[in-house]
Amino acid sequence: QLQLVESGGGLVQPGGSLKLSCTASSATLSAYPIAWFRQSPGQEREGIGCISSNDRFTYYENSKKGRFTVSTDNAKDTVYLEMNDLKPDDTATYYCNSGRTWGQGTLVTVSS
């Protein structure tokens, strides 16, 4: 059964960058389409972008294009979410997802 684990969250200053990782236990991540979401306190979970399973095609929500990049390293069987020019409004718990499987999330705090 697929289990997803996010890592890489933390405190970053406005304008900074952060790269989150999504790995899988008991499965090969490259066989699954992976999406990234985030949820801020009191807000609904929102989509960021995703990557397909075979050709690794990427798709982004319009509001997330430009500062967010989803990529993969097949050798490490890891999917990444790279975030640049971070703003305080980007503060949220970030999740990777495949179908009905969610990771536990990793908290990103953007603050000076």
C-alpha cells in the first residue's frame, strides 16, 4: 500500500526558497501521479501542481505558475516541490497526494 512522506519544511524568510520532498514507503513512487497541495490555518486545501506517472508531465494551478516547480528524481524515487520568492501568504502545511493517499504534511512558515 502506498504511503507518502513529505519533508523539507521549515522557517524561511520572505523572498527565500525552499525545496520539499515527497517519498514513498512500500512502493515505487515513479509509478504514481503525484500532486502537491497546501492548507493554511482556517483555509481550504488548495492544489499547487502535479506530475504524471509515466511521461512525468507537469501541470500547475494558474495562481501557482512561476514560483512553484514540481520535479522528480527517479534515481532517488522522490518528487520535489521547489518554491521560490516565498511570501508570508505561502505559510501552510504542504502535502503530497496520489489518489486517496495523503502524506502527513510538512509545515512551511514564511516569516522574518
